[in-house]
Amino acid sequence: MVTPVSGSPTVSVPVAVRVRDVRKTYEASTAEPVVALDGVSLDVRAGEMVALVGPSGCGKSTLLNLVGCIDRPTEGGVELGGLGTSGLDDDALTLLRRDRVGTVFQFFNLLPSMTIAENVGLPLVLQGVRRADVAKRVNAALQSVGIAEKASAYPAQISGGQMQRAAVARATIHRPAIVLADEPTGNLDSRNGAAVLQLLRELADGGQAILMATHADEAAAMCDRVVRMQDGRIV
């Protein structure tokens, strides 16, 4: 599916993620079901960086989980690159998450027993990419985030800012339809946080779709759109 660019009818931009009338409820044993999302609709286009903002418990993380194929909506639909998630079994959902989603976490989530190069190349290894091609793409990815010299280091041997740069490289090396960033600067100082935000901005400018949950005003300010959520709805 494509969406026309305003003022340019001859150019179209693919919709990387489409969320339509999504509702997500969780059963509670001693109370009424908890409504985490209540009729949410959202498109994120290729080359667009979108911020999700709102108070804790407003539904940001639930929405990221649905887009990231960790969970399915109770009602409504989520599409990644035109492929819906609701009708997929667990194995198909896992493959969709592996191939079309990249995630940058607040606490990096690098594997401590693997080098930075091995961490970054893991999505390609899981896809069965040839070893020689993995090495080339890992080197290019580390160059692009400015930490090529740390390829042989382990996570404990580098700084938090460098770990988050590695996490960005890992999240994008397999060219996913969408990169999800969950408070990506929340564990960084202002200088390193700004550097990571600039990396994400450059990725979006290069055509990557990015959906970021954040409490940071400076992170939201880097985005093309800010989507405010409250009580499971977009407000």
C-alpha cells in the first residue's frame, strides 16, 4: 500500500506499518478485563520517524508489542508491509518479527558473551545469511554508527553510548520494515542520547520507518510527527 506525498502526486511512499481500529484487552482474575488499547489507528510510512508520547500506562508499550509481533490485537488489525499479523500462528509471527522488525531497547539488550560484531550480526545469522556476507554487512553497519573499532570488544568493555550505537546497528542490519525504539535514550546521558537520536534521524532520512516511544522532549522534537496517547487512545 502506498500513500501520496503531499503536493507531489507522482511520488508515493510505502506504508511500513498500518494499525487499524486496534483494541487490546487483558483478562484479570479478580476484576474486569483491562483495556490497554481502545480503538487505535496509525500509519507509519517509510522514511518517517514517529514519536509515541504520553504518561506511563497509556498504551505505548502495548502498541509497540503489537507492531513488533510480540502480541496480537484483541480486535482490529496490524499490517507490516501489507502483511496482517492477526491470522498468523506463533511460528509465522516469529518469522515476521525476525525479518521485518528491528528493536532498540532502553537497556541495550546486547548479549554479554558475544562480541559487538557478533551481536550486530545476529539477525543475519538467524536468517541464514552466508558468513562472508554477514561479515561484510556487519562491518558496514558498525562503520555507519561510528564504532567499527569496537567490533572485537564485548559489551562490558564499551560505554553505554557505544552499546546503544551497536543496538541501532543490530536493529537495522537486516533492513526491517520498521524499527521500534523503546525509550532509546532513557539510559544515556544527554550527549550520548543526542548522538543516538541523530543516528535514528539519519536512518529515517535514508528511508527507514521508525516508531519511538519516549518521555523525552528532545527525542520527540527530532521526529516528523508526535502521537500523544492517553488511556489507551490517541488523543
